Amino acid sequence: MTTVLSIVLILVALFLIVTVLLQSSNVRGLGAIAGEATANMNKAKAASVDAKLALGTKIAAGVFVVLSLVLWMIG
């Protein structure tokens, strides 16, 4: 049981890392100087993708915490 939960915990951790890295940054940085911030981009589509990634991050974080506590109580 502990092995299965540990494997699931590792998979959730990897998913959490990927969702955090895929989220777009709110910092404009040097892109604003070059005009990248004003490029023609479908902002509604980008916002929906960011919202899904944020939701996935929250869910993965919650599952990660619960699995960590369960493994701590078992072990």
C-alpha cells in the first residue's frame, strides 16, 4: 500500500511541477519594451488556458498534501 501511494505521490508531484511551469507569468519584463505585450493574441483563449492550469495546480497541490499526510500517518 505504501509503495502504491508513494508512486501516486511522485506522479502528482510531477504533474504539479508541470502545471506550475506551464502557467504564464504576470510580469511583463523586457517583452513590454519590444512590443511583445501588444501582439495580436487571443486573450480569452489564453485566459481560459491559464484558468485551467491554475485549477489543475490547486487540485494537484491539495492531492499532494493529502497523500503526504496519509503516507506520514501510515509510515
